[in-house]
Amino acid sequence: MSAPKKAQHIQPNQHPHPQTWRAVISSSIGNALEWFDILIYGAFAVTISKLFFPTDDPAISLLITFATFGVSFFMRPLGAVLLGSYSDKVGRKAALTLSILLMMIGTLIIAIMPTYKSIGLWAPAAIVLARLIQGFSAGGEFGSSTAFLVEHAPHRRGFFSSWQVASQGIAMWLAAVFGAVLSSQLTVEQLESWGWRLPFIFGLLIGPAGYYIRQHLDESPEFSEVGSTASPLKDIFAEQKERLLIGSGCVVMATVSVYTIMYMPTFAVKQLGMSSTDAFSTMILAGLIMMTCSPIVGHFSDKIGRTPFMLVSSVLFAFLTYPLYQYLTNNPSFANLLLIQGVLGLLMTMYFASMPALLSDIFPVQTRGTGMSLSYNIGVMIFGGFAGMIITWLIAVTQNKLAIAFYVIAAALVSVGATLAARYRLKMR
């Protein structure tokens, strides 16, 4: 196929495009909004389960809530195909603008929706619809926005693409701050009446700024130079299936680590009997680590490669997760939970901040938006979206609080294999 060869022989400009930092801001706002809405839903899962999915058994309500959270991830591959292909045909800017608009629509539905007590089954049905819209939007966001970033500064892909992860750290930090403040300052009745809606309303306020900035950006220079392909999806399945499979495997550890940290407030409250305020407060640390350390990891990944960071992180996840959770379960306290979140946050950032650049290296310009979107969302759909539900189910079935560690270890082993394949089969650094 001639198109990828053309892309591979382009000599990268050694100076960032004049709009590079504006592209960083644009991509970061949209990505932060996407992840804030996702994380805040997971963070307030206990409250949402009571209001929209009430049953006689609180565990069943929580399971349904996380299942609803996971259902939206079935829409991600569809969003990846349609929005990713759209970005490869029409351009990154058009796909990014559409993505953030769809995310705002889904958030608005959740923010204003009456509860089950008020309108019955229409309430959970509307929540599912909103999550499906958000899932479709998120399906095209990561690939398009990461491609947009790396194509502004091809010689520093690791550093600039790491801002995608830093923006997720901002979202995690904001979600944790909202959780800690609202759970400590409001009564249970106030939180269930109106308090839980405040973070979603805040998310709506971020959206218009990101939409405006994205509308006033130029197309990425590398995409403009290379041009589009008639059928990026066909090209990927015809000649890049191995790249797609390896890319999806590389995503696994990143998504499982994020959703494990996101699940921690639920784990701490339901399994360890800790307060919501303590649980959310420790999640703030993980968000701060992700926000501040991602550009550092990205910078050094440009110098020594992406795969060393990812391999070290995966191996440490495999060996440390069980003893860390065992220690926390035997000694539940705010200090120990803070320690665990700090360690997990560092390992997560080491892996995740290196991964976007690796994915962008795997796919040529003409199929990059589609390839990255599909790789990312296949991995996220299978291993990330249902993480909360699977962990809740595993703990209930095994009656073992440490079942959460088994899921993380399995993800680490998958990612070790995929990263080795990227390094030695695809010759990626």
C-alpha cells in the first residue's frame, strides 16, 4: 500500500508549529471534559445507584450502575470507526469539534434528568442514552486529539502527546475534589437531592470554551501535507491488523490502572468501611501525580523510548498490586490508602504517559486517527469500561476483597506481551 510509505518518509520539522501550544490547550480541554464526565459518574456511583437504579439490594443497584457505566463503552468502537475515519478523511479539527459537542449533549442530559422516584423507568433509560452518547463521543476523542497533537510536533511526540494524559490527571483531580468537598460539606439528603448534579453542571461550563477554541484552530500541518486516504478503515483491516491488535493490547494496562484508581472510593467505602471524604481525598493525590508527572515521562520517552517505561510499569503492577491491596485490607486507614493511591498513581502515569506516542508511532498519518481510536477503544471497552462491574462481581462471588488485585495483574500480563510485541515485531522504541 503506497499511502503509509509516503507517510513514513516525511522528514519531521525540528521546530514546533506556531499553533502547537494552542493545540495542546484545545485538546486538553476536550479530553479533560470527556474524562471528568466519565470519572465523576464513577465517583458518584453509590449515589447514582440509589437515585436511578434502586433495588432492594444495594449491591445489585451498584452493579447495575457500573453496568450502565460499561454499556456506554460498547459505543466507543463505533465512535472510533466513524469519528476516527472522519478525522482521517476530513481532518482532525472537524472531528474534534463534533466530539466535544456530543459530549456536552450527554452531560446535559445527566445534569438535568429527574430521578427514578420522579419519572420511573424513564430516568434510568435517559441515563443510559446519555452514557451512550458520551461513549460515542469519547470513541473518537482520544485518537483524533492525540493525532492532532503529535502532528504539530512530530519530533517531540512523547512530550506533546503526554498532555493528553496530564489533562486526564486534571479531570481526576477535579472529580476527586468535587467528591471530597461535596461529601464532607453536604448531608446525605442534600447530596442525593441536588449536590451530585453540581459536577455535571461544572462540566457543562467547560465545554463551550473547548468548542470555541477548536473551531478557531488550523488543521494539523502533517495531515495537511500528507492528505487523506479514501478508506482508512479498509486500509487498517487489509494491511494493519497486527498493528491494531498490538495497539489494543498496549492500551490495557493504561485503562485498567485508571479505572482501578477511579473505583477506589467505592472500594474504600463499601469494602473497607472508610468515609467518602477520606476516599476522595486520596484520589486527589493520584490526579496530581498524573497531572504533573505526565509531561516529564513524555519528555524522557522522546529520549530513551516509550517501551522501557511501559514494561517497567507493567511488571511492577504485576508484582506489587496484590501485596499493596492485602496490606490496605488488613490495615485500612487514610494514611495507607493515600500511600496506595500514590504508588498506583506513579505506576499509572509511567505507563499511560508513554502510551499515546507509541500508538501514534504505530500508525501512519493517513490511518492514524482511525487506528489510534480503534486500538484505544477496543482496549478500553473490553478491559476498562466494565472494570467496576467486573471487580464488584468478583468480590461478591469470591467473597474476597483482594479479587480486585487479580484483575489488575491479568491486565499487566497482557500489556507486557503487547509492549514486547510492539518493541520487537514492529521495531518501536
